[in-house]
Amino acid sequence: MSAILEGTPDKRLVLVTGRAYPELAEKVAECLGTEVLETTAYDFANGEMYVRFTKPVRGADVFVLQCHSGDINKWIMEQLIMIDALKRASAKSITVVAPFLGYSRQDKKHRGREPITARLIFDLFRSAGADRIMTVDLHAAQEQGFFDGPVDHLTAMPVLLDYVRSAIDLNNTTIVSPDAGRIKVSEQWAAKLGNLPLAFIHKQRDITRPNHAEAHGIIGDVDGRDCVVIDDMVDTAGTICEAVRTLNESGAKSVTLVATHGLLSGPAVERLSRCGAHEIVFMDTVPIPEEKRLPNMTVLSCAPLLAAGIRSVFEEGSVAILLEGLPEDMRPRNIYA
């Protein structure tokens, strides 16, 4: 197979990846029926990075896939260097594919003299030469306005919905928002699953302490019901585990956690292992190694979703149709990561 997917005679699609999670890029390439373009990348002794593409990209529509996880600052910098190399190599268009966009939580100022780092990240990509951004489930959808160009904001909701439908008896299920900020998304979940009952946990976040919030009660009926908690990301898992305990103490029959991004930093795995959740479901928008996977954890592949988004952009089709679900040719692929 060629590393270049032929479109019309004047269009070429090229997929390149950084070193953060090359396995995901290989899965995306497989879904597209192509291969990842070989890249030479290494670190100098002082930590600086070198990147060079082994084949010409002149006139190609290039998609630069990099997961912002682990050594996040290094991988963002590597992606910026890749974009610069592509720009100088006369790529026709450059699309940043960041399944999880780093710094997306810092989307506004809570106090004086704070940065809006999400805006800075978008500006860096634009300055490096990116023409568009593709990402999955931003922390706040309005962040799309930070980029002076197209932003393809994919959502994992259709994939996660399909799994929940197959794994849970919905006759006794309540959708739970972990805080007031996720109510709109939780309402969409409840509607798409047959107008299920909705509840939300009232919590207060301490803006002076990162990764810390306290639950103050539940609004809605969860007693004796199977609860599905919907969130965009789980980082240290402190607040989400407190939400599970609050639901269990309020009489929930079972609690299933569903989140797009399983960052699982620091004590997250230990906390999740003893929080009392029946099942924990993530997408692999960031790598979740075997040592972080629990017996009750399910990790679904985001490769078909990314591949469908890339194909739609390359063929100048509608990305919005992916809000309703994956294309038929992507559905039969292995959903597990």
C-alpha cells in the first residue's frame, strides 16, 4: 500500500504522526486504507527535537496526528515542529489532528493575572502554519472560536452511545451529569437514549486547588436506579470518584462512568479501583497502557471516528453528519482499543 491516498488527480492525502501514540495513527491509516508516512524524529542531547519527512509532501493535504498526553509539552512542541516542516515543504494544507487537545481546560480567567492557555495553543498552531484543527470533545465547545480557521469538533458521543445501548439495560437507567456545566451534554444523552430521567450532582470547585471539587448533593431521583455518569475527561479522578460515592450513598443500584478522555494522572487508577463504579468506559484519545487498565474498565477505539473525520475533510464532505454516528463502512471495525 502507498503512504499517499490518491483522491482526484490534483488531491493527495498524507497522514503523519508524532511519537506520542503512533499506534493510534496506524489504526486510523488502516481505516483509511493507507499507511502513515514515515518520519524521522529524534531528540538531541539537550532535549531539542528534530523532525524530517522521508517523502515529498508538496501539494498534499496533510493531517498531523499527535496525542497530547504524558509528556504533554514535549508532544505539543513536536507537533508544532512537524507543522513547520510541512509548511516549508510546500504542503497544500495542514490539519492538526489532536484527539485530546492539551490545555483545553484553561479556557477562561477565573482570577486576575491568569492566562487563557487554550487560546495560546490555538494561536501557536496557527502561527506554525496549521490551516485547520480537528479534535474530539473539547472541554468547552466555544473554544472553537479561539482559532482563526476551521475547527472540526468531533464528538465521541455516537460511539459511546452505541456501547451503552449494548451494555446496559436502559429500563431502569438515569443519566447523571457530574456538575452543572455538563447538563446540556447529559440532556442530549438522555434524549438519544429514549428520554431517560436526568439527574445532576451539585458540586463546588475550589479554583485555588487544581483537580479538586466537593459534591454537595444530588438533584434528581437516583434511588434504586442504574446511573450513567457522563463526563468529558477523567484526570486524577478525585471529583468523579466522589460523584460515584455520592450516588452510591444516595441509593443508586449501580454506577457506570463514561468519559471521552481517560488521562488517568497520578492517583487516578487507584482511586477508580476503589470508588465503587460498576464499569468505567473511555475512548483511547490518549494512550491507556495495560498497567492502567482495571478489570471493570472498557477502552473503545477512536480510530474509526478520526478516520471518518479525516476522510470527510479530504473529500470536502460534511463533518456534521458524524454527530449522528459513524459511516456504515466504519461501523464493522473493532470498537475496542
